[in-house]
Amino acid sequence: MQSVLCLPYADKVLDEALGRGGDYAEIFVENTTVHSLELQDQLVSQTQQSLIYGAGIRVLKDACTGYAYTMDLGLPAMLNAARFAATVGNGACRPAAYPLPQVVEMPLLEDNVSIELVKKRLLQLDEEVRNMDVRIIRVKAAISTRNQQVMFVNSQGISFTDYRPRTSVFLRVVMEQNGQTQMGFATLSLQKEFHLLPKETLTDLARTAVSRTAFLFDAVQPEGGEMPVVMAPGASGILMHEAIGHAFEADFNRVGTSIFAGRMGQQICKPEVTIVDDGTLAEDVGCLRWDDEGIAGQRTVLVDKGVLNSYMHDRISARHYGVEPTGNGRRESFRHAPLPRMRSTYMMAGEHNPEDIIRSVKKGIYAQVFTNGQVQIGAGDFTFYMKQGYLIEDGHLTRPIRDINVIGNGPCALADISMVGNDLLIDHSASMCGKGGQSVPVSQGLPTVLVDKLVVG
């Protein structure tokens, strides 16, 4: 029998939270189990098991936030946390009566992750990788499972429970050829329980890691300069996420630090470009049936045919702008207050054939895999390290290239997109996005895209 977690005293806690003049209060309860196992050359090199369990209480007064959390869900501790969060209020009279939320019950998760099964799958993955290429000399593989269960109630009468499983796989391969070694990697993260992950998915990941590593033996560093850059579909969408996506988050715009502040309804790029932030993609790590402040998951069009159409809103920014929240309120855990965050951010497919986009470039690069990057969110200036790509010469992919920087400005790069391919691909790499001291899982996507000019070097 599973035990049941419930909050029959939610009304008392919310009443206490609103007792000093706050105009909104919520309770966010989390029960998360985390398991990870890493093998290096078929030997266990690292393992971790942890439990994240507690409740966070948030009180809003206009644009001000009071927040407290506790790992004790008994009534005295919850009331104490509510009193602490309530200090954001100004001591004014309590607002008009609010509808009491339902009593919410949440079955506690049973810890049914089998470490032996995880180890068995990792050993199979190691063997499969090594059988793909005789040049492989080292393999590091890891699987991490994070099964999160949340419960939410607020002073508007909204309540829900949600189960959010996540499985992430990390694979690093080292190969040797004629005394030279190269290292490549591939990652995967899906909102799916570990035992439901198809074997074919891991096989595809192995092929990706091996091909990326083998690619590096023949790749060279190209000459630098300003030139056209064709972004490959899928994984190269990380550049758009970092260089452009954050600038659409409403808190940066509300305080005027985003380059897009005050530009709602304006044309910011060519009509070929439509950008979406989506919380409805099944099994995607950015999928949210409800966000972390009780807003239903939805799809938000940020840029509609080149026109800035919407920011990504939480409750605070939505109130400031007089619009509805967009389901982008996210938090790392019960210890954190929600912020406007991306979910799955991608550019919609265009009308161009990818081959025609490449043929249109006389001299440039085709960018496939990025690793480290640095971005100034306000101005949008970025530098990204490109691990894998090709030279484009006279409209053809020629020499493989690696280990170069792509430098530019996000809003300028967005405005310089002139062709968008019809081959949108959502990338399911294990991407974590950091902001305000919090980290949440995200995904991104891109069709083949031509940026007329970026600095390469």
C-alpha cells in the first residue's frame, strides 16, 4: 500500500500566508527521488541516490515576493513558514474572502528504480558502443533518473497534482587513430521513466556519440572572418536558446534589461521567422501539464512572422503587463520561487529546401554541434564554441571543421536570418538552463537556417 500525503489544512496555511496584506498565496509540495549511476570502462565510477522532499510557500503583494520553505509538512511548521512568507505584506487588512482549494491527496512515490537494471543497461550500452568502431579505447556512460511528484494549491482555488519522470543518458567516447586521440559525446533526456526507454533510443545515442568522435579525426580549424553561417537542424538550436531565448523572458523585459523591452508588436526580424516556446510536447523535458504556479501548459508564439508577439510570463510579469500568464513559471525545487523560464523553444519550419539553403552560400560554414558558450542576456552578445561542422564552398559541404568560435549578437543574428528550412528538428539532448541560481531542464529545436553574417574565428 502506498501512503498518502494530503493537506487537509491547506486553507489554514493560506489564511496565515495572507494574514499580513498579501494578495496571493500558494503552496508547492515536492517529493522527488533521484538515482544516478556512472560506468567508466565497464566499472562503476560514481553512484548517487537522494530524496528531495518539502514544501514552499509563496506570497505576492503587487510585484513583491515573500518565500519560505520547510521539509516538515506538519501544520505547526507549515504555519511558521506561511508567517515568514507573509512578511512581504504591508500589514493592511486581509483581502476579500477567497475560494478555499480542494483537499489534495498525493500518493507518495514508491522507489522502484532498480540499480542493477540500470547497471545492466549501461554495460550493454558500453558493449554496443565498442562494437561500432575498433578505434574506441575508452567509454564513459551514465544514466540518471529523476522522478518528481508535485502538489499545488493556491488562494484562487486552483489545485493539482502532477507526476514528472525524467531519464537522462550521458555517453562519452574516446577513440585513437595513428597515435592521435579524439573525444566525442552525446546526451539524451526525456520525460519518461527509465524502464520505458526503448533500447533503440540508446542505440541511436551510441551511433551519434561514435560518429561525432570519428568525425574529429579528419576535421580542421578553418580560417576566420565574417561570413554566412548555416545552422544545422536540431542541436544547433542551443545557440538560439541562449542568445535570443532569454531575452524573451518577461522579467528581463519588465525591468528593461532585455534588448526586446518595449518592442511588443514590432517587426524584429524577417517574416520567414516564427519562434515558439512550447510546454505541450509529449515526453519532452520542457513539457508541463501545469507550470509551477498552477497555470495550464500551453504553446506560446513569441515571434509571429517576424513580429514580436509575446513574452514568456509568470504570474508577476503577467500582472504587470495586464495579460494572462503563459505557463512559463518554473522552479528548480520547493526551495525556490518560480521565475519566467523557457520550456521547449524552437523556430518553426519554413518553406526552403535545406539543400537550396546550402547552395545559396558561396563561402561560409555549416554549424552542427556547439558546446560551451557565453552570453550577455541584456545586450545579446554571444560567443559559442563549435565542435563540429563543415566548410561551405561554392554551395557544397566540403571539408569537416571543428574547434572554432562563432561570435555575434542575438538580436542582430535573428534579424540576419534570411532563409528557413522545412526540416524542423527538436533536440532532446540533456540540456539544463541556469537562471537566478536555479537550474531546470529545457529543450530546443531549429530547422536549417541561414544567418547572413556572423564572425567565425
